[in-house]
Amino acid sequence: MWKLTRPDNQHDKLTRDNLLDLQDHHLVRIELVREDQRQVWVLTKRGHGEAKKLLEPKGIRVSALREEKYDPDTGELLGAGYDDHAAAVTSTAAELHRAGIGHRLGFQTEIGHRLADGYVQRADLVVRAPAAGVPVMLLEIDRRTEDAHDLVTKLRRYWEWGRLLPKDAAKLTVDLVRSRPGAIEDVDHDKRLWRRVYPPTGREGLVPVAFVFADTTEAKVDNTVAVLEEAGRRYWAPRRYETFYQEAITAKDYSQAVPVVVTTLEQLTEHGADAAVWRRLGRKDEQTLTDALDNPDGDALYRRQYARAEAEDERRRAAEREARRPVCKRCGRKFTDERWEEITVHRTAVRAGDKSVCGPCHADDVARKEAAAEAARLQAATPPEPEPEHDQEPGKLRGLFRRRG
């Protein structure tokens, strides 16, 4: 609690004094004192109600109330099962907050996610840190008290929850999802239930899930991560894009996947949550949290590769078309697009004339035909010249000779 509320203070006295004051007002209580003398504090029912009224920001719920449970025989307060795990959850939140990932009211614990069959999957910790590039992330804190396949089951449940529709979904959308398996993948995330609960992540896919391992060995962590990667592949792994340019696209489709990152509480404590201590399932190296959640081989790369492939395909098709372009058998020039279309389109081909000649040569042919037709028209329109009257000439001469005689 001290690390979470006062991360810059070297001593926890101020936090202890505040908690003691809240205890005097019956707002908090000590759940357990650990072996290292650290105390686990929780809200009382009264404190939980006050927190709801005073501390709850709009759109964020206060974590579930930790109810007091007593042994039915001895009457002693029971804290088993909540002590070390609760401390690990709080320590994880403290380390995130110390690194600037999330504000004090941006953390929630034991947040339920109800599945279609009524089962409620509760996240150990939910963090909202939009300023740090993490609008929302669900965390599971594991002290290796659970089998690795149990963690795979949790991952499956988060994946299933991310594919649910809200109760008031449009009938057309509901019918689409019921029509065939996998049809939910055709429904935008904006229309799914999880977007009613959490803001958009700013990245492809569903809500990110982080597994933080605590109080365990490196070998156990490696074995668990190996099981998560193999048995949980369907839920975290991206797919190939279904596209016409299959060979040119190396980008991966993360749209239906749950981004999963893993780390240990010891690494967070030693190096800080803002250091390269997070490993994304499917990757080998450890990265910072935002780098691990980003998808450099995702949608942005796909758009670039698709644009390049489309441009290359356009150039190839243009080159192939140019190779098929007809050449004029008279002058040797290539046909223009207009002349090419003129000789191939049915409605214009009948008037295209000699289809083996280009546009200018065809125009010359048309001009010659028109000139010949014009000459013939003019010749037909000109009247013939009259024949000379040969019979009159001799008579005129005879009359002339008689007058002279």
C-alpha cells in the first residue's frame, strides 16, 4: 500500500498513520500480518461504501469487497488464500504505478467477466493507463499455485468473453453470429460486449492479458510459458491475412487474438515495470510493455505491403497489356487506347474499317474515301456541255454566197 500510494517516499510512516486513522473510523481493517511483518489491509463494508461515493471516477468501478470470513468452529478470522496472493497483486500494482503505468484510481481488483454459460472469470487486477499507452490490461498474478493448463483455461475464457455480443445487440447481428461458427469475427469490435466495458485498446485484437509470476523459480516460469504458448496458441496467435497477394504479404492478422505478455514480480521490482521485462507470447526477446503490446508486423505493415503489392500488380498488368497492344501493319506505330478499343468493342468494330491499321492511317483511309465520294458527287451534279450544231453551218455559208452573187 505504501508503494502504491506514496511511491516517492523512502519510508511508509505517513501511509501507516493514514491507515491507522482510517482504521479508527472503521473504514479499513488488517486482513493479515505476513511473515516479513508486512500487513495486508482491506476495506471494511463501510469503507467500501464510502469509497464508492468519494473515490469512484466516472466509468470505473471500485474493486469487489473483501468480506470477512470466520472459522465456524473457532470463530477466528480466516485470511487464508488471500494473503500472499493479495500482497503479490498489490505489489504488482505498486510497481506499475511506480513506473508511471496507471494512476492510483486506475487499478481494480477481482473484476468479473461473465461468460455466456454464466461463469464469471475474475481478473486479479485491471489497470487503465492511457497516458502510458495502455488504455486497459487484465492481469493474472500467479504464484505457481495453479497448473499451467488452468492458466490456458483462463486465457480461453478471456478470449470467449471478447467474442460476446451485448444483450441489446441488433437482431441482424445476432442472427449473423448464430448462422455459422466463427461469424462473430465479421462483427466489428465496436459492436461487441467488451467495448461496452473497456475503451478501445488502440491496437488490433481483444483486451490484452498479462501473466505476472511471483515467488517461483525461473524454470517453472519457462515451463508455464511454454504450455501457454503451445496449448493457448488458438487464443493469442495471429493469423495470415486472406488476400489475393498472399506471397507478398508477410504481415499478421491480430484482429481476433488476445495479446498476451508475461513477466515476473521479481523483474518488476528489480528493473521497474517500464523496463524491458515483458515478453509477448510468440516472441523471444523481452521488451518494454508498450513495445510488447504493439504489433509492428500487424495491420500497419499489412496496409503498406498491400499498397505495394497492388501497385506492383498494376505495373505488371500494364506491362502485359502493353505487350498485347496492336501495331499498325502500314506505318508500324502502336495503336492508341482509343483505336484499340474501337476495333475490339462490338458496337464500334463494325465501323472501324481496316482493323490492322492505326488511328491516323485509318483516318487517312476515311479521308481518301470521303474525297473520292465528294468527287463522284460533284461529277454527278455538273450538267453535260451541249453538242455543236454542224448542220447549220453549211446553210449559213450558202446563203452568204447567194447574197454576194
